[in-house]
Amino acid sequence: MSETTYRCQCGATLRFRQDLTLDRGVTSRSWACGDCGLPVPGVVAEKLSHQHPS
């Protein structure tokens, strides 16, 4: 399986769950960039959240 990466608008490259912050809502959860707090698209964030550094 290939590694997913996401380039945030702030310039940060997100690769792993540690690069994200999680906001748990009542009915759903949303992910944001750990550096700047901008939202990360849900599908991409879910993929990143399951990747772990080797």
C-alpha cells in the first residue's frame, strides 16, 4: 500500500496521525493540520490517521 501525504496551505507536509489534531464532535470528528489548525479533508485525514512511522 502506498503512503498518503497531504500538503497543507501553510506549507506543512502531513504524513501521519501525529501531524494532525482531532476534534471529536457529537456525531462526527474532524481533522486539522497540527501546525496551523486549518481543516484537512476527511478522506485524506482518515488515511493519514491510519499510517504510522516505520
